[in-house]
Amino acid sequence: MWAHLLHGFLTHLVHKGRLRLIYPDGTERVYSGSTDGADVAVTLHDPALPRKIVMSPDMAVGEGYVDGRLTIENDDLYGLLTLAIGNVADAPGGDAPWHRQIEALRRVGRWVTQFNPASRARTNVAHHYDLSGELYDLFLDADRQYSCAYFSDPAMTLDEAQEAKKHHIAAKLLVEPGMRVLDIGCGWGGMGLTLARDYGAEVLGVTLSSEQHAIANRRAAEAGLQDRAKFELIDYREVEGRFDRIVSIGMFEHVGVPHYHTYFNKIEELLDPQGVALVHCIGRARPPGTTSPWIAKYIFPGGYVPALSEMVRVIEDTDLYTTDVEVLRLHYAETLKHWHDRFVANIDKARDLYDEKFCRMWRYYLIACELTFRLNRQVVFQVQLSPTKDAVPLTRDYLYPPDRGMERQAAE
């Protein structure tokens, strides 16, 4: 029965590319559409996989690949995920009907899975960000920027694009020497150190990752910036005081929908009346949805990519003005491709740190995310906020002055 249902799903789904599927009983079927898509051959080795794929495609395919119960000819993971994500994204209405039904069921439990009180938030953060620091050195840039880079020139290296991202955000923050800046979800300290070193800011960074906290403070000491860049191991909800600027990069995805009001109310509470905040996060260019169960289980527990409507609806309940919204579209796809290529180049070192199964999981994660940005409706939002309507210039000209590059070079 389940093989028959899977056959029906794939017959409906594959309208671009070609999939040759060998079922666990040896039956071979071909699903094909237009010739402009990927051409892949997949073998299912576990008799339970047809049922699992029908019930939860994301989870079953991801687990099956990582465990070796699903194999791809020539290990063409990029081809399989291109075919799967591309066909789902191009289906009428944005999804195959059966996929939308599964999404509707997932949404019923969304608030439960995204309930992130401080204790649970710490556990979720540790799951991903407290992995070996050596792992991140294998694929991130020298500054350990673990978020979307900004390719203002397509020929940029990853390190150059991550530098460009930080300075693009600094420009939106209009940071001046002596300003107090709060960095919510500060990572390994790269943004905070840049604001302290290049812009003369007094930075407080907060994180729930003990690994990131230790490294960020060590980096500040090594750079002689410990008096201007301090990093604390606390929840953003515990921060007190007033700040001229607030920045949050790649952290909002971990807040959880039930806590959106708390998050933006906290920004309003901490921000000076003439202050500016910038929230940089992954977003979906479609209505609210749910997180891939495979990503939620193995990569980012408690994580969720918001629709812009979900963010704006909550911001409207505060006294903050949305002073600017920029949508970065393919920048994260390019960032993830760089990360994947670097990871593969260092995969022997990754095996030494973990094992082959971990390497398969990490490759699946990086490729699936890249192709979701490249082929599906996933983007990055940069939302600028202020309690005051005229706290920032009335046009975007200030972001692109002719001498911006020369000034940055002089500061460096």
C-alpha cells in the first residue's frame, strides 16, 4: 500500500527532471517531466522507507541518506535535492497538495515545538553552537561569521563578502564613536569586535553558547578591545539598561513564534528614544509555515524561519517604526555554497572530529539549505527599527557614499 501511495505522490510531484527509483522489493520506476531538471537514480534499502517518505518526506529522506538506508547513484546528493526542492517549489500554489496537507498537520503543534523559555533556549543553542570549534574552522571565514554574507561584488571571496555584510549592517546602524551597542546573539564576537575596532562603539554582546562566549572574550582580549567589547553568557531577556544601537544577526530564527512579542518589546525597552536597531534573519517569501522536521531534530531544534508578515504584525504592536526593510535573495545561497565547498575540502578533518555519518548529515544540511534559498521561496530580511521616525536619513543614499570603501580601508 505504501509503495503505491509513494508512487502516486512522485507521479504528481516530478514534473521537472527525472527520478529513477528502485523500491525495497527491487521494483524500478521512473518519474520524469521536462528535461531541464536533475536526472538522478535512488535506491531504497529499507522496506519502511516508502511509508516514512509518504508521512514525512523531509525527515525520511534526510534520515535515510545519513543512515545509508537510501543511496544515490554516484552519491549525487546535490542532484537529488535539486530535483526534490525544485519540484516542490514549482508545484501549483507553491507546494504539492499532499505536501500542503502534511504542513497543515505540522502547524497544529508549531507553538509547542517553538516554546523557548530561557532554559530550553540554552539547550537548543548548545545542540548546534557548542559543537567543536574546530568544526566551524573547517568551513567558515576567518572571522567565523555564521550567517548570510553580502556579495556586493559576485567575484568576492567568502571572507570579503562577510566583511561587506558587517559594514553594510554598521552603515544601517549609523554607529558613531562612543555609542553603546547591544549585540543580541553575538556568535563568536565578529560583529561586536568590528563595531568596537572600526567604529569606536562600546559593545555588549550576549549569547547562550558557552563555546561562543569563551571565544568572543578571548578574541576581544587578543585584539586589545576588552574595554570596549564585552560578551556575556546570558539570555537577551535578562539584559538591562539603555543602548544607542541594537543589532541582532541570525538570532531571531531561534526566538520562536510564541516569544515574538517578548523579543520586540525587549528591543523597544532597551533602545534609546533616538536609537536604531537592525534585525537580520532568514525569512520566507510566502505565508507562515513550519520548520523542516529533519532540520528541527538534527540541526536547529526550536528554530523557525518567519514570514515577513509575522514579524511586522508584532512590530506594529510596539511603538517602534519600521524604518527600512531590505530583502537579500540569493546571497545566502552563495554563502552556503562556499561553506559546503570548504567543508568538503576539509572532510577528512571533519571525519577525525566526528565520523562519516556526521559528515553525511552536515553535507545534507548545507546542500539542502543552499538549494532552499536558490530554488524555493527563502530569503534574508534586514529590518531596521527606531522609536523615532526621523532617526535615520530619509533616503538610502547614506548607505552607499562614494568614499565608503576608502573610509573602511583607512579604518582597517
